[in-house]
Amino acid sequence: MSITTLGSPCCAVEPLATPSTSMERELAHELTVLRRRLSVAAVLTGLVVVATLPHMLGVHLKWLPGWFTSPWTQLLLSTPVLFWCGREFFTGAWSSLRRHSADMNTLVAAGTGIAWLASLLATAFPGVLIAEGLPADVYYETAAVILTLVLLGRLLEARARGQTSEAIRRLLQLQPPTARVLREGVATDIPVAKVVVGDLVQVRPGEKLPLDGVVVEGSTWVEESMLTGEPTPVAKGPGDGVIGASMNRSGSFSFRVTRVGADTMLARIVELVRQAQSSHTQVQRLADQVVGWFVPVVIAIAIATFVLWFLVSGNVVLATLFLVSVLVIACPCALGLATPTAIMVASGKGAEIGLIFRSAEALETAGGLRTIVLDKTGTLTMGQPEVTDFERLHGGRMPVGTLLALVAAVESRSEHPLAEAIVAYATSRRGDEEPPDVEAFEAMAGLGVLATVGGLEVRVGSPRWLEASGLDTTPLDPVVARLERAARSVAAVAVDGRIEACFGIADPIKPEAHAAVAALRRLGLEVVLLSGDARRTSEVVAADVGIVRVIAEVRPGDKAAVVQRLQEQGQGPVAMVGDGLNDAPALARAEVGMAMGTGTDVAIAASDITVLSGHLAGVPAAIELSRRTMATIRQNLFFAFAYNVAGIPIAAGLLFPLTGWLLNPMLAGAAMAFSSVSVVSNALRLRRFRPAHRSVGAAA
């Protein structure tokens, strides 16, 4: 993605540029090709498996004609699977060979190619094998099934890569396409691309701000949660800065444009997401490391076996049989299943309990995390202000029900977000008192509200505002001090100049937060609280849930830098857990980004793991599932090699001079097949995974 500026007129800019369409077209073409080849491979492989049923079951199936079960039919069906559907594996293996290396392409090509070649030998020259006392068995279905499953894995990986640009695309959609610009006294809607620095832009209630700027006229409340992650709208008046893509909750106002195009906050966040996503390094698969030495060693052993027996016996057929036996029994076909089978089962299990893993890499990496960074609002807390304290003051005379009815009536007229919490609290506890009619109402932006109700003057707002209005707030001081120490926002109530009560309002901590943090610490992770909120508020929340390290007052663009700093300090791999748009760059920057499913679409798109229910227990559960999966993969790697490697000396003819016993390819194939069955069976055990803590699914 690129963000460009125009040279003329001065300071005019293009709107945020879209991601490279050529890259999207290339990815779309890759997905189309993979889907087509996987479909063909699945159909042909299914037919090959059906054709081998009589041999596998050891019975004669009357409904299958003899020509269909013939090895020649299996050859015709499996050949397109290998050399058309899976030709990239063979070309990739050839490229690796030219570079004197081995990778997953080498593994797939060796495993399927050797099985196919051994089968071709048995199909074309069965008499030669039978004359040597060996059955002419074929392994076409093994080669076809392995390659089809690997193709499925490639398709899933390609789909995951396609989600990389989705976060950027959703970010770009946040900016409104036009702005109402006041030029020469006339308000005109023009494209954002034509707005220049210094233009005066008008914004009405319910509209998004097109660009960044400074308020010059009017006052309002602006919802910045899309960019800052904090749920409470901010009071804006003349001289206050505003951010493009934020939402104007109330009141009309005008602002002077100060940043456009690539300089805006939204554009910088878009760029941070793009850079962080592109900077991810691919985790080296354990299987690749094993293949790097195993495949060359096996090939060397097979060639050495052929040369040795040819020199000893002078019998080319005998030497070739030893060569084939070594290649077949050592063929690491099960290794092609070891990782993807466990990943697929674990991914399905994760979805069942409300965990969506964006890629196999995320599932692998989560188990090795050392540090986990938790966003505060919407992650550790509910993300919605509530009244947590209601204090009657000494000397208050009005009955509680009557007082709450007055407060509910007055605050219902206010557009302040904290007013919603006060109204909800007062309405639920006023008893049978009906809210009286409000005769006069005035809102003081950032201070409070003043109203006349039934001849009574009612003030609800900041204690400092009440003090500035001439009221005696001395009885209120100790209560305010205590509530502020607990990181509460305080709204006091005064009736006819007498302070009656005050409300403590806060974003409540999620009930499961304490247990989730404790679980993360038991898993050996360092837990860090990262927030754009005030330090005092963040420290109170951290102390409540058991977090020691707090990084507070961090602007949206700096969160990714904090994650990067932790990585550079050797505290990685690092996971970031968040739910807001402002968390998206940090989610992408971290080795593993975890998004709450109740958060913004952009945060979810930029993350590697999504906890659908937003329940924090999903975070330790994801790490537990990752560790269990990686343990299963390591076990699978053992099963993928144990039987095969143990049989290599016998296949190479170690016992032949002493006993005359030759490991025929059928037994070698049985060992190879048994290792595959062991791998699949072991992977299926992941279906019984249960997180150590409460359910994290949507029903939790």
C-alpha cells in the first residue's frame, strides 16, 4: 500500500491509497488455481482409494469391476494428481536441489514420488518381482492421499494470506469520502482529496470527521473510540484537537484542518498496520528442519545400498530391489501429515470452544510466548462506564428515591456518555418515584448540567464545577479523594445549593479478568498492561487483577512501538491482546495478536487469534491449546520416522547374507502406512482437549 501526496495545489492530497490491486489479483489467481487443482485431486484420489478397497479389505467386491481395481487404472488416476495437481511440489523440490537444500517441497516430492515410482515398477514389471519372490504391490493411493492433503493445507495458507490486506481495507473505509468546507462564506461538500491544510470544515451531529484539525467554533462530544480504544467521548471546544474518522456525538462545530493525507492519524495507523504485517518473519517449521538432513541422508543410504549390492552380487535387479525397499520404508510420507493433521484438528477444536486461529503459524507460535501485553479498555474491562458508587453526604435532606428521580430526569436530557450510566443507575433504584418534568435545562460542556425541576435548581457535574459555582464542597472532599484514588470519575449532585450525594463511575473490570491473569502467570508468561488511559486509572486496574508491570498514557501510534521495544529487549515472543482500532498496529506487530471478538472488525482482521466471545479465559486457553498441539506435532514426528528408520537396516539387506531374508516392499509399505495411521490417530486425540479454565465459547 502507498500513501501519496499531490504537488499542486499546495498541501492538497490524494485520499488514502488502496492496497496494491496487482497483489490482490495475484492472490486471487493463486486461490483459483489451488481450488481447481484441489477439486480435481480430491475426485481422482477418491476414485483411487475406492479402487484399492478389495486389496485393503482382503475381500472381493462384486460391485467393483476388475478393470477398475487394476493397478493400471490406479496409475491413470493417480498420475494427474501428482504431476498436474501437485506439479509445484516437484518443481519446488527441483529448485531446492539446485540450491543444494531440502524443504517441504522436497519432502512432498520425495514421499509421493517414491511411492509412485515403486508402484510403477510393480505395475510395469510384476513378473520380475514375482520371480524374485516378492509381491507386486502398489502404493498409488498413498501418494495421492498425501498430496491431496498437502494441497488442502496450501489452500488454507493462501486464504490466511488474503486476510492480511483486509485490515487495511477496513481502515480505509473509516474515512468519509467528502467534507463540508466553508470557503468565502459558502459551505460546500467537496471530496476529501481536495481539502487543503487551513480549510474550515463544518461537522453536524452524527457525522464522521473527515480529517484532523483544531476546533475554532462550537462545542461537542466526540467519540474517538475507533482510534483511541477508550469508550468515553471527549468534550471538544475551541482550541481542542480533533481526529479524522472519529464520530461527532452532539452539537455542530467547525474546525480548521491541520493534517491531510499521509499525515493524518488514520493514515499513520494504516501505514503502521501495513509495516507490522509485512515485517512478520515466518516460523521455521520443525518438519523442514528434519527434512533438511533426513531426505539427503536417506537418498545417500539408498544409493550406497544399490552400489554395494551391485558390487557384491553383480545382480542389478537385486540391487534395485534393495534400493526401492530403502526408499519406500524410509519414505517420510507420514511427515506430510504430522503437522497439518494436528493443526487442522486443533483449529477445529479451537473453533468449537470459541477460538479462531488465523493461520497454522499463529497456532504454533502461541505456545512459545514469553510476554503477553493486555489492552485495558474492552479487554480487561467491560468497555462501558457504570456507576460503581453512590454516596449520600452528611446533611443531605432529600429522600433517596426522590433524589434519584430528579437526577434521572435531568441526566436524561444530557448527551454526556457518563449521563447514560447515571440514568441507568438512578432509574433502577428510584423506587416508585416518577421522574418530574424538567422546566429548564442547560449543559456545560466538560463540566455538568444545570436544570430547574419542580422549582428546584438541580446541578449534576464535576465537584470542581460546583465549587466554582460558589457551593460549599467541604463535606464532599474526603469522598471525592477516596473515589479518585480508586480511579473513579466523580459526578456530584446539588439541589438548591446543597450537595446531596455523589456518584463514582468507572469502567468495571471483567469478572473473569482476575482468573485469566492468574492463569497466564501460571503458564509462565510475564503479563503487561498497556493503555492509553491515565496512569492512575491503569495502575488501579492492574493492581486489582494482579498485574505488576503497567505502561500507560500511550497514544495509538505508539502501542506498536511498545511491543517492538519488548521484542528488542529479548522479552519475545510477545503477544498483544486488544479489541480496539488503536490496537491494530500492535496486534500486527506482535508475534501473536489476539483480538476480542466483541471488538472492532479492524482489530480482528489484524490479529492472528480471535476470541469470539470476548471472554478473557480464551487467552490462556489459546496458549494451552497451542502447547498441546506442538507436543502432539513432536509426537507425530516420532511416529512419522520411528517405524521407517528402524526398518532401514533390514531394507538395506543387513540380514540377507545371514538369513536370506529380504524386506519386501509390501512390508516396507505397511510400516510406512502404519506410521501414517499413528500420526492421524495421535492428532485426533486433540479433539478431547479441554481448557483448564471455564468455557471460552460464545455461550460462556
